[in-house]
Amino acid sequence: MNGRRQVTCTLIGIIVFIVAIMVVTIGSTEAAGPKKFTLINVVFDGTKIWLPGSITVQQGDEVELTLINKLEVPHGFKIDVFGIESVIAAQSKSTVKFKAKTAGVHPYICHIHPPHIGGQIHVIAK
């Protein structure tokens, strides 16, 4: 019986430790600054796309996107609802920052080459 009790106490201690780490981590990420993502413009199977095709943030988050254009010509990046519109030169990168004020699913596109595939940002309501 003592062996089982010792194992149970050890498991409870481990669980308490993990929960404490999670609480500290969650608290520190909220105060850590903007949510940062890197999006890359590439050609996939003959189609120019931004990857990743989807990102998710919380409403009210400060968001910082590093946009990398791996292609030989300039490409656009636009999120209409947040007033983001940028052109990234060939073989270069750019950074855009905004506050995710409006909850919902909002598309991002290459506004200078509309047939290209963009993606979407999911803003989860608080």
C-alpha cells in the first residue's frame, strides 16, 4: 500500500508542477508582445501562394507579420479589414504590424496579382 501511495503522491506532484508551468507560460505569453508569424510567397504546382495559408490570433492581439517574397517579381500582401497593403520586392522581405480588432475570418491576398492564392487570418472573439 505504501508503494501505491508514494506513486500517487509523485504523480500528483508532477501534475501540480506541470499545471504551474502552464499557468506561468500562459501569463508570460500574454505580456510577451505581438504575435509574430512569417509568411512566404512561393510557387506551388505552378500557382503562386502565401504560406501558411491560415493563421489564428485572438481579438485585440498585436500582430507582426514578416512577409518573405522568394519569387523573381514583386508581390502584394493585403488584409483589407485591417488596412494592410504592402508590396514586397522580388527576393526580399517586409514587416507589417496591426492590431486584430475585428473578430472573424479575413482574407489576405496579393492585391497586384489577384488570381494568385492568398490565405486567411482567423481572429477569435474574446
